[in-house]
Amino acid sequence: MSKILSTQMSGLFQRIIQSEEEAIEETSRLLAQASIGQGNIYFACYDELQALEENALHGAEPFINLKSWSPTTQLTEADRVCIFTTKSDNPEVLNLAKKLYDNFIPFSVVSSEPKSDTNELSELAYTYVSMKIRGGILPHPTKLGERVVVPYLMAGLFIYEAIKLYYDEMVSEDDEL
């Protein structure tokens, strides 16, 4: 089973990079605007993706200029927000996105669903990255047809690390000037 899991995860990561690399780079650029300017960066993480903010704040290589976010955080136009969510139709996420949009605070979204005209969250966001997850990736060994292992956190962490690579490069180039 572990070989199948490894193959499926590798395939997921390849799909993300093949179709989302430009959006990942645009997201990094958007976040770098806050670091280069006078703003702060916030990650608004929902459900199991809250672990991403913990990693970004307290991991071995923290995300430069990231501040802890909460629903009561007072944001300015110089700030940038990256929303990580498993579902683009989450009412709490949509409420935050509308508030950011109405207050002219540019923000990015990382979510499982693809960008589309019917995905309101993708329409509101300045940049949008899809995790390419449609459901479980492994067949359950005892139940026919049921799929298990929905890797939201692993895909989110992969995208986070890709964003961070571009971001760190952009911010370090600015320091050299």
C-alpha cells in the first residue's frame, strides 16, 4: 500500500506543478509586495490546513514577515493575506474573501477546487491555486469502490513550500538592492 500511496502523492504533486506553477509564482509575488512595502503577511488557514500557519510561523524555516492571523486582525491595504481552505464554498472563508475584496486588500487563495466561473472564491481572489484534490486517492482495501486518504494537508504544504521558495528568492533579491 505504501508504494501506491507514494505513487499517488507523486502524481498529485506533478499535477499541481504542471498546471499551477504560474499561479504559485503570482501568489509569491503578491505576498512579496507586503514585505517590500510596509505591510504584513497573514495566512488565514481553515480546517486541517491550520497546521500550515503553525509551520510557517514556528517551523525550521519561518516565513519572513508572516504575522499570526485571527478574525479580529486589523488589516491595511499594504497587508497581504493568503487563504488556505479545503473547500471554496466554506461560508466563513467566503465572508473573509468578500471583506478583503471590499476593503481593497489583495489576497490569494489555495483551495482544493479548480478555478472556474462558478467558484466564487476564485473569482474574488487576486491569485488562486488549486490543490487538484477531488477526493480520496487510494482504494480502501476492504470496501469496494470507496477511496481513502484525502491529502489536503500534504498538498497544501507542498504548495506552501513552492510559494515560499519563490517568495524567499524575491525578498532576498530586494535585500540585495
